[in-house]
Amino acid sequence: MVAYALYVVAALYLGLLTSISPCPLATNIAAISYIGRKVENPRRVLLAGGLYTLGRCILYLGLATVLAGTALSIPSVSVFLQKYMHLVLGPIFLILGVFLVGLVTVTSGGAVMSEGMQKKVDAMGIWGALLLGVLFAVSFCPTSAAWFFGLLALVFGAEAEAVTAMLAKIGIVLPEATLPGSVVVLPLIYGIGTAVPVLLVAFLLAYSAQSVGRTYNLLSKVEWWARMTTGWIFILLGVFFDLRYVFEVV
């Protein structure tokens, strides 16, 4: 149960960090505003937020399940993960941390929706929020992509018991190291985490639209500190695991 909770909390935390990253946060607010301005009933604005949330969850769950499930179903990959995942996680943590703290930057651009897609969303009415959720979830920016790959590393680690195995090697023993159905459970929890600010913004648009700007600024500040803190933790973990398991010097 302890290990189960550890993986679930980690997946939820990654989802929350994804949701308040600059690119996803901006698109989330834009999407709900786009739907909300066409709906006068506050309850329908909240429904639009729920449908948008569902769209994001469907995309993340499907994508992570396909990627992780396909890799784990290949015998050679599965054997590799079981034997060497503790060696792979170090470089993964290090690379993710470097990107998250901004030591290496990657730019991305381009319109999220074409004019034709906007017309389709308009034609669907409130159900267009579901389509927007899928579209904006699949349009990764560098930071959100880093969090998503962190989720995949967590899923692989859960399947191979790599995370709990590494903790055991440094003296932290967790009972029940396996997480049944982690390929489905962790992406679903992650998807729910990415939706929390969406629901908050939908509520504000429905009942207190003037508070959206202040909430956006607050979440942006929280995101910077959370990203920097987590990024440096990833770097330290990556360096430690590389020195311990790859180079065997500590």
C-alpha cells in the first residue's frame, strides 16, 4: 500500500506540474474562455470544463497506455527494463532536470488550432470542449513533454520495480513494491492532475470571471518555483544514480 501511494502521488504531482506549466496553463485558460464566452449558463461553463478535462484524460491515458504497453509487451524490452531500469533512470532524471531548470532550452511555436478546426469546435457547441481537450493535450511544449516523459519513466519504473528497488538500495524499504495495472492507473491519475486548474478556471469563469487574471498570475509564480525545485531535485537524483549505479563510484 505504501509503494502504491508513492507512485500515485508522484503521478498526480507530475500532472499538476504539467497543468500549471506556462504553455498548458495558457491553452487551458484560452480553451475554457473560448467555450465559456459562448455559454451564458454557469453550469454549462462548468460542464464545458468537465468535458475539456475528459478530453485531456482520454488523450494522456491512451498515449501513455500505447507507448508503455507496447514497450512492455516486447519481451526484449521487458527484460531490459527488469534488469537495467535502475541504470536508465539516472540519465533520464538528469536530462529532464536540465530541461526543466532551463539549462537547455527548446523553442516551439505554431498555431494550436487551424481555422477549419475552430469551425468544427464551434459547430459542436459545448461538446467542442471535449475536442479541444484532446487537441491541446496532444500539442506538447518542451516543459509539458518533459513532465509526460517523467510519467513514462514512472510507469516503466513501476512495472520493473525499479524505483522501489533503488530506494531499497539506499535503505528505504517499501512494502508491496508492485503496482497492479500501473500502465493504466498512473496515466489516468496524471490526466486527472492536469485537469485541476482547468476546473478551477471554469468555476471562476462561471461565477467570478474577474478573478481569472489574478489566478493565472498566482499559478504562474507557483509553477516557476515548483519547476525549479523539482528540476534541481531531478538533477541531483540523476547525478547520484549515475555515480552510484552507472559509474559505481559512491
